[in-house]
Amino acid sequence: MRGATLGVRMASSPDKREDQDGEVATKQERKVEKVRRYKVLFHNDDYTTMEFVVMVLMKFFHKSETEATHIMLSIHHRGFGVAGLYTRDVAETKVEQVTSYARERGMPLRVTAEPE
């Protein structure tokens, strides 16, 4: 039976199969939830130096010196400043990293994460 083919047609994808029982195919919609983002906040205190805050913003948040200085001044004048917006896991990790780094260097810097 060389060259003979069986009369079976296969769809290239299961999504493209023809419904042979006469049922109506419906398309299901997926609900996509927006990922909740968290603000990483630096809080002002009387002991952490401005230079240290700028350095931390550059090191952990990849801010330019100009951006870091602007955020530091916001912290100094308003009492807090937003370092960035992240998913919950990333925000919490950054808070832990910065807090540990500050404590190792004797700085009482307070960093928190809160929902946007």
C-alpha cells in the first residue's frame, strides 16, 4: 500500500479542531488580575547621613546620583520618600537588604514597604 493515505484529517492544533458533534464551541475569557505593587519608603531620622541615603539609593535601587539626591531631599523635607515600586516579594527583599546594610554600618535608617 505504498502512497496510500488513510482518510483521517488531523488538525495542526487542538484549538483548531472542528467540532464534529454539532456542539457550539465557546471561547473562555481569562481574568487577569493586575499585580499589586508596593512602594519602598525611606523614612527620615536624625542620625542617618544624607550621603549614606544617597549611596544606598544608588547601590540598591540603581538610581543616578541626581535621582538619589532628589529622593533624599524629599525624605529630608517631607519625612519620607519613595525609592521605587515593586512586586511584594521584591519590595520586601529590598527592605531587608537595605535595613541589614544600614545596621551593619551603624545607621538607624528605617525602610518600609506598603501597598500602592
